Amino acid sequence: MNRPSLGAAVLQQLIDIIPSPVFVKDWQHRWVLVNEAMEKLHQGGRDALIGKTDFDFMPAEQAESLWWDDEEILATGADHKRRIKLRNQAGETLLMVTSKTRLEIGDSPEARFVAAVINDVTPYCPAEDQACFAPYKILSSQSGAE
């Protein structure tokens, strides 16, 4: 039995129905796939994100920290979860949890990707509850964070 191929358009439609931000980065840490929720988080369209890296959207120190997280995932294949506190463009403090994994479509390093889902857990940890935020690293970004 021949199965129909799920092409890029179907994949895009599938991730767009996920209410949490979703992205895929290539081995050079460039976003190659984002969903609508990721666009809203960064307050920009898909074209503003595709081909860009964290360095295009946040201070270098924070982007570098995320870069090394992604490098570890690409090199080892180990899943990664991180809790981060950030301020979005509106100045709101958000607590986000990122879950990342490696995707492979071949044997070469260039065929490895980082896929992630970002969940906003702020409603479960009010901003005025400083003890809730205390253990988390602060990432402040001009347009959101990963």
C-alpha cells in the first residue's frame, strides 16, 4: 500500500493548529519552520523569523546561552527542558518552559535539527509571586524569547 506523502504544506497546517509556539532550527541555528503561535510571540510574520537566529531577537548573552543549549542537543540528541523568565515587548513578565529535541533526516550533521515547543506557564505562577520566579533564569528580549 502506498502512503501519500505529507508535504510541507500539510506539516505547516498541522503545527499551526498547536496553540503553543513551535519551531524547528537547522544545524546553523536558523529557524526553518515556525507556527502561528511563534509568530505571535515574536510579534512578526513568518518571513521575519525564517532564516533568523536568536541573536536577531535578543541580547547576545541570552542568545549565546540558547545557542549552546541547541549545540548540545544537536551533538548528543539529548532532550532538553528549560524554564525561563522573560519580558516581552509589552513589558510583561512571562514564565516560559521550552521543551527541545533533535530531529534527524539523515546521517550528516547538516541533517540534524532542533525542534521545540514553548509553553507559557505564567497563569500558574503569578508575576507578583517572586518566589515562584526565583529559580528561573531571566531572559529579556525585544520581541519575546525562545
